[in-house]
Amino acid sequence: MASTQVTPTRMELTRLKKKLVTATRGHKLLKDKRDELMRQFLDLVRENMALREKVEAGIKAANKNFVIARAGMSGEVLKTALMMPKQSVELQVGERNVMSVDIPVFETKTRTADANDIYSYGFAFTSSDLDGAVKSLADILPDMLKLAETEKACQLMASEIEKTRRRVNALEHVIIPETQDNIRYITMKLDENERSSQIRLMKVKDMMLEDAHHYKERQA
């Protein structure tokens, strides 16, 4: 149903036709964006699931190694060995744009370039099981950061998909049908006014012809 606030003029009709063209083009672009977001979102979800399984398995293995190391060492020696960490990791957060969504990108930078520089204790009073536990945690750290990155990316893309879906629905079910109804309403009104004008002109013409005919009869 056409809006009662629409003014049935040719200028308004031209404006609504331009609006309809823009809305139709925007609807197509938003649908394409939504479909591409969904595709990339599903890829991220699959990657996230694989990373989560890998990280959970790595943490489980590291905990198992620490339990074994704790069984072969006293609690005081273990606490002393891990009290002062030797290596430090700096986290740098960047961004990359995916379909107008700013997704975080995590990069790490260690204090020293040596990947084996992770043991903060001497090897004389500790067991090799502790070395394996520390190494397993160090190995799983990049995957943990990648997991955090993909989970945040999934959250942001899900939010953008929802916003895009609402915009597509608003265009498809509200704006475009309403504009089409208004165009039909104005077109009908303009056609009606044109027919009325033609009828009035025909009546005026008939009156003029009749007056001219009577005038000629009087002249005769």
C-alpha cells in the first residue's frame, strides 16, 4: 500500500525511481557481501575447531608432563625452577580488513631470538620431564594465540553478518516494496490526472466548436 505522505508529482516519481534503482543495487551488493561473509565465516569456524582441538590436546599433554615432573621433584625445587622466567614474549596486535570487518592479527616477538632459550633453571637439579613440560607449553603458545585470533574474528564476522542480514531484509521486505507501491500510486494518479485533463480539453473543444457553429448560424 502506498504511503499517504507521498506527493503525486512527476518530480517525486523521478526521485522514487532513482531511489528504487539505488535500493535494488544496494540489495544485490549486500546479498553478495552476506554470502561472502558466510563463506569466510564457515572457513574460520572450521579452522577454529581444528585449532581448539589442537590446543586442548597440547595443554592436556603439557599438564601431564608437569604432573610427571612434579612426581620426580619436590615442590620447593619445582617452584624455585619456575620462579624467574628467562624468556619474555611481547604481543603485537594488528588488523586486517575482510569484507569491511577489521579482524585482529596477533604477532609475537621474543626477547631473544633463540627458540631454546626458554629454560629459566639449571639442568643439574631438575628432571628431564620438566624440560619436556616447559617445551610443550612453549610449542603450544603460537596455536593458543592463533586460536584467540580466530575466535575473535568469528565473533566480529558473526556480528557483521547479522547486521548485513538485517539490512538485506529491510531492503527486500520494506524499502523496495514500499518504493514500488509509491511509484505505482503516483503513476496511477498522474495517469488519472492526465485523463481528466484530456476530458476537460475535449469538453472545452466541443464547447468552442459549438459556440463557433452557433455563431456561423447567426451570421447566416
